[in-house]
Amino acid sequence: MMPSEIERCDQELLVATVAFESQEGILVTNANQVILRANSSSQVTGYSAKRADIAM
């Protein structure tokens, strides 16, 4: 990767991290609606990051 491409990827990762750790509950699912990730605010929904079914 070129340095500018690495910087762009780093910036996108930072934005995604900040958005995911927002005050809103966020669940990330796959096409089969299996929860891949849950942020700490998703406790409102009854799910937590520890309870999320991690499908890798």
C-alpha cells in the first residue's frame, strides 16, 4: 500500500471506531441476521458485546 492509501484507511478506521462507540446501540449482523458485533450502548436492546454471536 502507498502511504496515502494507508493514511486514508487509518482515517476510515478511526471514523468507524468513533461511530461504533457512540451513545446509540449498534448491532452489526450478517445476511443471516447473526450478530457479528455489538457496541457497549446496545445493552438498551438486551444484547451486549459479550453475548453477541461472533460468526467468523
